[in-house]
Amino acid sequence: MKLILAIVQDQDAPKLIDRLMKSNYGVTKLASTGGFLRSGNTTLMIGVEKDNTEDVIDIIKSVCRSRKEMVTPLPMGGPGDSYVGYPVEVTVGGATVFVLNVERFEKV
């Protein structure tokens, strides 16, 4: 068994969760926040059998595509931090995916 942790942008999460559930994959949703842009992220935990790992990753790839956006970064708040006060083009979206081995799984 594998545990897939997928960190996706909030705007991609509803469509991804819908696609995963329609494909009969259980999903647990956790709210999270990104660092540089302080934008809303969603972390999804998906438990799958080893043979289904690539199928889930393919679904994530099909929904969570990278795109360019103009954003104004927020100051990080620490002493000596530099702050860019004007919009910059950044790549957003996509997904960060971790695949972990699961030694034991129980549903109680």
C-alpha cells in the first residue's frame, strides 16, 4: 500500500477531488498555505494499492496544470527580508506529490 500526499492549489482541489472520487479513490483534504506567495493550498492524502499509484498520479497531472499569473508577493515579515512591492509573473498550479510506503493500514 502507498500513501500519496499531493499539495495542490486551492482552485485545482475541487476538480481533482471530484475526479479522484469518481475513480473510486478515497481522499482526505487538509488546508495548507504556501510560503513565497502565501497562497492557499490544499494537501490531499490518498491511500492506494501499489498497482494504482501511477493511475492516481496521472489523474493529478491531468487536473493540476502549471500556469503563469501576475501576483504581488507579500512581505515575509522577518528582519532584513527583501520585499518586492510590484507584481511579478510566477508559475502557479501544478502539484507537489510525495509517494510514501505504508507499513500498516487499518480502518476503524
